Amino acid sequence: MKKLKNWLLLRFLPVWAKESVYRENQMLKQKIASQQNEIDRLNAYIAGLEYGARRRVTINNEVKQ
């Protein structure tokens, strides 16, 4: 039984482990892509805020008669 168990583990475990790693890597790649999209969106938002803060704003409160 021990030889059969060892043979089964050596024969099938590496295939299962390989498939598991590939599946986890694919999920992590998708997560990285979605987080990169969010980072890009937030960087664009920050750039817009910085641009708005640098602009010179002139307010005229004069009443012309």
C-alpha cells in the first residue's frame, strides 16, 4: 500500500499542483490588472486636482453702474 500511495502522490500531485498554481496566477493577474486600472484612474483624478489648484482664479466683485 505504501508503494501504491507514493506512486499515486508522485504521479498525480505535481499535475494538480501545477494546475493550481496556473489558476492562482491567472486570478492574481486579473486582480493586478483591475488594481492598475484603479491606480490610473486615481492618478488622473489627482492630476486634475493639481491642475485646478495651480490655476489662477480671479474673482471680480465689482458692481458697475
